[in-house]
Amino acid sequence: MFPTRGILAAAFAAASLCAGVSAVPASAQQLRGTGDLGIVIERAAGRVQVVDTTARASLATIGGLGDLSHASVVFSRDGRYAYVFGRDGGLTKVDLLRQRIERRVMQASNSIGGAISQDGRVVAAQNYTPGGVKLFDAGSLELLADVVATPGPDGIPSKVVGLADAPGGRFLASLFDTGEIWVIDAANPRAPKVEKFANVGRQPYDGLVTPDGRWYVAGLFGEDGLALLDLWHPERGVARILDRYGRGEEKLPVYKMPHLRGWAIAGSFAFLPAVGRNEVLVVDMRDWKEVARVAVAGQPVFAIARPDARQVWVNFAFPDNGKVQVIDTETRAVVRTLEPGKAVLHLEFTPRGEAVWISARDDNKVIVYDTATFAPLVMLPADSPSGIFFTSRAARMGF
Amino acid sequence: MVPAAALALAALAALASSAAASGATDDGTVTLADATSAAAPQPARQRELLHLLKQDCGSCHGMRLTGGLGPALTPEALRTRPAESLVATIVSGRPGTAMPPWRRFLSEAEAEWLVARMLMGDVDVPH
């Protein structure tokens, strides 16, 4: 276990204890918190880096996590452990302090991400193959429940997307092949109850829970529009919003699906990536009507608000994935275009947003920018970096 | 990777026999036999194409082509699909699905070369 004595005591005792503690790893000799730590995925190598956003440095590299293409991460609520969901179905619990794998299970053959429950006790994985949601004990990674998805037209359980945590010990998810939204009540995680909403729209591709935990929104690939569920009033059913927002316009080919999780809320406005359009949609959440569109340099993949919500940063699908644009949320104008490197896959703000970390996969680097001056602060080498996840997510709903 | 290699060989054999059976096409398209030899892109372009396959096709089909939102593109998964239809899918996309047309980024001949490599399971990007 971690030493419990204080730093002062340790310092006073250091000389005499020196020989006695030599077996303890160097990293364990110094007490520290995890609030400024995070994970950078090295997708091709099956490794993660543990990074420090105060030092702006990589602390450790941990390997053996399998296929990490499209890997995503949630954190234990004490911010000590990262749960890494790999494409190959691997679920790996990484100890950020000891900088090693704590536990690892193979829970599916094709997985796309996960979530952690409101109380931090249950980790949920959303899977493509076999399609469904699996619930695990956050401590032991013991399987608690296997919620199999509705079979699609081909008889195969639907792929599950857009998994998110919600208040009341619930998880939300969307079914790509069958056009459903599920509310999974995991208050008793060994016997979860599922409320199913059918016919929400064609091919939901991702979903999100708003930061206040009230709304679940699923983006639709198969038609223009989004599906909205009020979690305060699920009895009112799923509503369509921004219906046919691109009416009469030709959609562009989509070379990468947009992501909704980690989305952008500024005041009462949500900034959402449009599908098949070089636009960010601005929606007034008071009535869920479109109020503006911001023309951008490509098809948005992530649109993420700086924590103070003054800026929204956007990255783009292939072939425009060398750029990042910054939208001023007050004027709704693009105020900066950056070219951090080749194949920008993700960006993550520090907990209060003075800096943003951006991964450039094909340049094998992570670049940290000052969000006030847009000056690059530091470049960290990384092997095909993709997702960047900071422990501040542990305290945020829908992350 | 022994089973994969064995399957790749089987796929290659199937490819060769189907090419032999269909013979030279009369509409001027390059046959698959050509795609693996004479019409092969230059090495630098081969790397680009394999990188495109791994990273950008991989967005939906998985970096290891084991499937994602899109279906798996492993030799096993593609075994029953005619190569010509795979080439057409890459170049023109599949309307009604999430598969977009890629003709902006590669030629039909390059798609044929790529399909041949996929059917063999030989898709690693050379260093």
C-alpha cells in the first residue's frame, strides 16, 4: 500500500529509513494527488502514457493493453484508476499512481467504449460484437450483468453506441442497427432494468448526456436530425429535434463519424457537429431549436467547449484532419485556425482550461497550447496518439 | 498468425482461380493478377494506400480491420465477396449505408491493388 506517513515525517526519517524503504518503487515514495494526471492513448502500440498536466510531461508508459484503436477512458471517482476500453474488447484498469495495470479482462470481441456509474461502483462497456452492454464491478472487474442488444434485421444483436452515465444510477445507450434508445437502470447492477424507446430514428451513431444530467441526445447518421430524451420525464418519450436540418442540401461523403461525447455547452447553447456538412450547429437548449450554423474547415469530429465555455475547439474528419479551429461562442465566429500536425484525432482541456492538449497521430506527437494566446507550449512525443483523457472527467456527468 | 496465413493462402488460391475463370476482362479493367504484379503502385504510394486503409478505413472498420461500425475486412470476412464488388464499393461507396465513395483519394487500379492485398491479409504498412 501507499505510505501513509506525511511528507515532513518522511523527510525527518529519510536518512534512517533510507535502507529500509529501498524496496519501495521510487514513484511510491512521494505522496501526490491525481487531479492533474491523465492518459494519452498510443493506439497502434497498445500502450498508454500517464501524463501530468501541471508539469506538462509524460510520467510513464504502460504497455500490454491490446488494440487501442478507438480506445476511450473513464476514471474512478477518486481519480486514481483509469478504465481503458480497447477495440478488441479489452477492459484494463490502470493505476495512475503506481503506473501499472491493476486488472484486465477481455469482455467482448469488438468494443467501442464505456462509462462509469454515478456512484462510481459500476463500469459499463458498450460493445459492437457481441452487441450489448456489460456491467462490471469497478473494483474487481467482475461481470455483474450482460445486457444483450436487440437483434437487427440480420438476426445479430445491434451494435451499441452513445453509452453515457446519468443520475439515478442509470446508463443511456443507443442501438445503431435497430434505432433504439435504452435507459438502463443499474441501481441493482446484477439485475439491471431496461426501458426501451424504439423508432427514435435511423442509425443513431453516438449520444451524450448534458452536463446537468437532464437530457440525452442521440445523433442520427441515417437521417438529418437528433433524438432527444428528457431524463426528468422519460414518460414523455423521445422527441425529434433539428429535424431535417439539412433539408434540400446534398450531404458530403462522411469519412469519419462525428463524436458527441465531450460536447460543447456554452450558456444555454449547444454546439454540435453536423453530419456530412462543414458546419457546427448551434442549438438553443431552452427549446432545442437551431439558432445558427458556424461554417468550419471540414466535417467536425469533436466540438468541445473550453471549461469556461468562451471558446469551442473543433477538429475534423479526413481529409481535413490537419486543422483545428476555435469558435468564439459569443460571436459564433471562427477566431483561429491552427495546424497542430497530421491527423489530429482528439483534444482535451486541462481541468480549468488554461491549456489544451491535442494529439497528432501521424506526426507522433501531442501538442499543448495556451488557450488564451494560442501559443504552443510544449510538444510531447507519442506513438500514434489518439484519445487524451484527464482525471477531471471523474467528476463530470456524461464523461 | 498461422490460421490467418493459411486462410490468406486459401484466399489467394481462390483469387487466382477466379481470375483464371473469368479471364481478361473486356471492359479494360485491370485484372487482379495484374494488380498484384505489373500494375502495382510505386512503393511510396503503396505505403500511402496501406496507411489510408489502416488509419482512415480503420476509423469505421477497425485499425486491424476486424470491424467496427463497418464490417470486418479480414480475408476470412471477405472470402465470399467478389473482388470486383469490393473495388466498386471502395470507389463508389454504398448508398444507404455509412460507406462513402473514396474515388477522390484513390484510383480504381489502386483500389484493385488494395483489395488484392486485403484478400491476402497482407496489409501492414511497411516501415
